[in-house]
Amino acid sequence: MAEKEIDSVTGVETTGHVWDGDLKELNKPLPKWWLYAIYASIVWAIGYWIIYPTWPTHNGYTKGVLGFSQREAVTQEIADARASQAQYFEKIAATPLAEIEKDPELLAFVMAGGAAVFGDKCGPCHGKGGAGTIGYPNLNDDDWLWGGTHDAIEYTITHGIRAGNGETRDMAMPRFGLDGILKPAEISDTAHFVLSLSGTTGNPAAVERGSKIFAENCAACHGEDGKGNQDVGAPNLTDGIWLYGGRLADVEKSIETGRGGVMPSWGERLDPVTIKMLAAYVHSLGGGK
């Protein structure tokens, strides 16, 4: 039997393994506390396998002694949460939107719920904070096509805009260019006049010509002064707020195509209480009036 070699520096027995000619491996066993921790983990794992659902089988999985189900636990937690919130939902359903703001506790619940729904359903188009972008209205200002009251906002959310149902909001602006109602030069002149309504200076001759075209084709909806009409969803053209951009080319495009954006009818997807919370939250963004 070969004599055991003892390392001269550490005084520890070597294993006999040598690397690079003189690098020897010491026979240092693992600390006992580390081994005990490993053994305890093994025992704990075996116990866990027995008590809880663990191993997959050909037609399911082992149920465990306790028969615990994460799915059932989550289902019960959801049911408990809904039960605790039921009183708020009932109160929201029975309280007019304008009155909710007078109840601080109920308002806090409504704002939290409305913000969550807005972020999930409305944020992808209007932005997380409701600031909007080209083609999607800014909900933080006071520029509303169909009005910014609680009831008007609730109606818009419920029935949508050009959503294909009988009660949806629908302002059918003519496609003056695509349908050949106006010639390109007339569209350009009208765009110059429309921009002049909000203080943008342009070609005086084009503005003069455009004013006559506007009076004959646009004033019926937008008003002779261009301040719009919420009854038909015609925007105010004098405030410098533009849904599709305020450059000459943008306005020309709007006149040419009529635009015609679409908003879903959320009444077909959300319950009335959720829509009510959403309407209250949108109104609170700063643009409701």
C-alpha cells in the first residue's frame, strides 16, 4: 500500500492528483455543516414530494397528502376579493357619476379601478397618461368632439365612435377629395382658411378663396365661426388643437379623406360599473367639463 503524502505547507493529506507538474490536490472534506444542510434539504424535498402535488403522471400528477391546489387557492382568493369589493360595486352602480366625487372613499376606489382599466384597455391608443398622439385624442385638455361631461364621456365609452352599432357616435365628414366634391386647388384654399381660424398666417388670396368654399361646404357642421358643434361631433377649428396634425399638408389630408377614426364600443366588452369607473377616471384627467 502506497504511503500517504502529506503536503509540507498545509500539513494536509493529498489525493495524489497533480496538475502542471507541482500543483497537488488536497484531501479536504466538505465542512460538516454544509453536508448536514445538504442532507436536510434532501429530507425536506422528500417530505415535500409526499405532502404536496409534485410528480407528473401519464394522466395527471400526484396529488400529495394535503391535496393542495394552487388553482383552487387563487380562485378562492379572487372570490374573496370580489366579495370584499361587492359593496363598492353596488354603491357605484347606484350613485350618479357626478356624485361619486363627493364620497372620498368611493372616489379613491373608483380612481384606482378606472386607472387600471384605462391602462389595459385605453392606454395602448391614448397613452398611459391619456396624452394621446396623432389620430388619438388627448384626454387631458378641454377639446371634446362630443362633450366632456361625465355622462357624455360615459356614453362615448359605452357606444364607441363609428363602432358599427346603432347608438355609436358618428360624425361623417365628407371625403371632399376622394369623392370629387372639391378639386385639389379648392382643398388647398380651404386648408389655408381653416388654419387662419386659429391664427396661422398664410396666403391671403388663398384664405379669401377658402373662406367662400368653407361657408358653402363646412360651416353647416363646424359653424360659420369654425368653433364646431358637439351635437354632431364637429371639432373646433379655432383653438389650434389638431387631432391629425396642424400643418397645411395635414389639414389638406383631413379635408381630402374625411379621416374617420374608430373607437371600440366598450359596452359590448365591459360591464356598466367598470365603464362608470373608467368614465370617472377619464373625466379626472383634467379635460372633463
